[in-house]
Amino acid sequence: MCTGLCDGLRDLGVRVPYDVAVIGFDNWDVIAMASRPPLTSVDLRLDEIGRVAATELLAKVEGRGSRGLIRVPTRLVLRESTGLG
């Protein structure tokens, strides 16, 4: 959606990031890098979430594993759409 937003803003003469900064969510590299300008994005680290979930599932099947909440920190990937990349 943010790629479309950047395209629409450009069509209206709004300059990203000079007039408005844009930050996406998900950090799908192929899309973020294809955006004009490349899109700053929050990386949910889905690969790490999947790894932790699978590890915990296998541990639970074996009668062990942790209880409660497991946090996987996100990260902000800076690119040109915010003027910070």
C-alpha cells in the first residue's frame, strides 16, 4: 500500500520524503526496494517468529518448553522514503 501511496503522492506533485515521509510495515524487501523512493519499513522478523514458534512447538510436544510470552523484537529498516536512509 505504501508503494501505491508514494506513486500517488508523486502524481500529485508531493515529494517523498521532502514534503512527507512514508514508513511501511512488513519490510518485504522486493517491494520496499522497488518503491520510488525505496521504502523505510518496520521489519517484523517473520523468519525469526517462525523459528521461535517451531522450536517452542517441538519443545511442547516433548513435554518441555517455556510458558508465557516470548518477544521477538522488531527493527526499523531506514531507506530513502523518510530521508533517513
